[in-house]
Amino acid sequence: MTPIEIKNKIFWVGAVDWNLRDFHGYSTEKGSSYNSYLVLDEKTVLFDTVKKPFLATYLANIRQIIDPSKIDYLVVNHAEMDHSGCLPEMVKIVKPEKIICSRMGEGAIKAHFHESDSWPIDVVDDGAELNLGKRRLRFYEVKMLHWPESMISYLVDDSVLVSNDIFGQHFASSGRYDEDVDFAELMHQAVKYYANIVLPYSPLVQKLIARVGELGLKFDVIAPSHGLIWRNHIGDIVSAYDRWSKNVAKRKALVIYDTMWHSTEKMANAVADGLISEGVEVIVMSLGVSHRSDIMTEVIDSRALIFGSPTLNNGILPRIADFLTYLKGLRPQDKIGAAFGSYGWGGEAVKIINEYLESMKIKLVDDGVKVKFVPREDDLKKCFELGVKVAKALKD
Ligand code: FEO
């Protein structure tokens, strides 16, 4: 992909990964990109690198603009290897005067790259400023967005924020800007990224938004490390982050289930009918066909999460266990929930799901419904009534 000047000698020089389909268990059906940015000034700066297999493409991009050995500073906003994968090679090629990172970044770099003891690591404090010649560069720590050492870089005189993982999307595209792709798809990929990566750190997103306001930072461009660069829809993505991080949810219910012989599936549909009868927006998702990361995307604006699993070997079906484990790590807040499922003899699944939900502080609205083998008419009525009960709880 050809490099582009995004503003006043600030260039995108990253790599597009069209074929990425899995990122730590997150389905990246649109691929991704690893965005790196080059700033030409009296001091030339390269922000982050790209995933290791893309070194050749990356270097070719940089060489279209400058001989890499002329770069003065490497900025490591984040040590995760999708951004630092080419760092050792770039250090050898660039021979940088400084490798700039946060205090925790130094430890993270050293723990990843054992040859880094001889590197010219320059730790910057939160809020530190560096004069590049015609412009100033400022660094802000954003601990846990996405890792403890994460920081963002702000080109003060250009109003350009190099935001690293924040505001990213796993979205490979030929265009580089937010207006180059379908807006609905862009926001879908942005919320999917938020739900699967940023969600546990929502309180820190709120702090960051408040801090940006206090500092009076203005953004003409937000340049994340994945996906499209924001310049036409900055207000949309910042207000979306505000909404998502405040756990603003709708009167919407997700019915998430897996099934062995369709009994639990019949129950899921009856629960959904009960919710729909009360005017609730419902999405029914089978783990047999839906990826965990797509279900997470729907979790964001759903107030109710209702789970169905038959009992298998005194437990729950593996895909339900997988999703509940994944969900727990992503720490959803302010949800209500319930469980249902068929069984043959033990019937432990509903109890196990309830325990999972309680461990996530998801408020149970009912003890749940379980049905021996195949549901009869009156069993499905109980499931319908469970849906109605959840719907009524959503009104409260
Ligand atoms: Fe895109 Fe946390 O790395």
C-alpha cells in the first residue's frame, strides 16, 4: 500500500493485513491494518512499527519518503507485537538517537526484546513535550488502553493525535480515511473492536475523555494503529466511545444459546417470543453459528443477557462455557440476566450459568427454566413467561 501524507509532512507508512481472520480469538472478518506514522521535521520521528511479517512492505513504504537511516527518533506507544514486531529490525536499520516510550514501556520493551539493553531508550513522563523543529510533540500515558505501558502521542501544532489502539478498528481497506469506507460498516468494526478489546477499561476511557476536555485538546486527525484514520467523523467516534464506556444500553435482549437436539433452541425461541410480546428488541444468537466476538458486539447495547444450554456431563455445553469465560474477562457492567436449558437426568446447566452470571454481577431476574428432554407446550409457555419477566425487568 502506498504511503500517504495525512497532514503537513505527517505520513501513514503502515501495512494492510487483508488476510487476518483471528486476533487472539476475535474474528477479524475484514482483516486489519498496522498503522505506523512518519513525521518529517528537523527531527524525523517514526511512531510504532508493524507486525513482523510485514517488514518488507513497511520498509518499502518508508523508503518512498525517506532513507530510514535518516530517522532520528522511534516512538513506541505500545509494546504489543502487532506494533512493535519490527522494532528490533528498525533499530538496526535506523540506528535511532532515541527510542521514546513511557516509564512502563521501558520494562515492556526489555521483556519483549532481550537484545534491547544496548538500545538508546528514552523514557518520557506523562505530559512531556518534545520540540521537533517546526512542531511540538506531547506524550500522554494511557495505562491499560490497551496495556499498562500504553501511551498516545499528540502533535500539538497539527492537532493530530496518534492514538495507538484507542479508536482503532480491525478493518483492512484500500482507502485510509474514515470517509473512504461505508460509515455503518466502519462504526460496526469500531464497536466490535471496543466490545472485544477496550470494554474492560471503560472507566479509563471516561477518564481519558475528561482529561482531553480539561486539557482542551483539539483533533483535526485521530490516527489509530488499526484501521481507518478519523478526520471526517471524529465527533462520531469520540461520542461513541463516551456512550460505550458509560455502558449506555437499550431495551434490548440477547438470547444466547447452544443446543444438542434442538430442545434448548425451542426454548430460546419461546423466551425471545415472550420478550418480543412486550416490545423488547431481541437478538437470538446460536453459538453453533455465531462467533463469540460477534456476540460480544451485540452485548454492548443490550441490557439483558439470557443464556440457554442443555446439560452435558453434569455441566454446560463447551461453546457456552467458552463464551461465558470470554464475557467474564471483558467485564460487562449494568446487565440483567437469566438462564434456561433442557436436560436428561442431572439438569445442572441452569444453576451453573446462574453462578457464572452472579460472578459477573449480572442481576438474575429469575431462577431459570429447565425442561426434561423435549419441551411440551406448557414448558414453552414457561419460557415465554421468562421472556416476559425479563422484559418487565427491563422496564424497571
Ligand atoms: Fe494493537 Fe494492543 O495492540
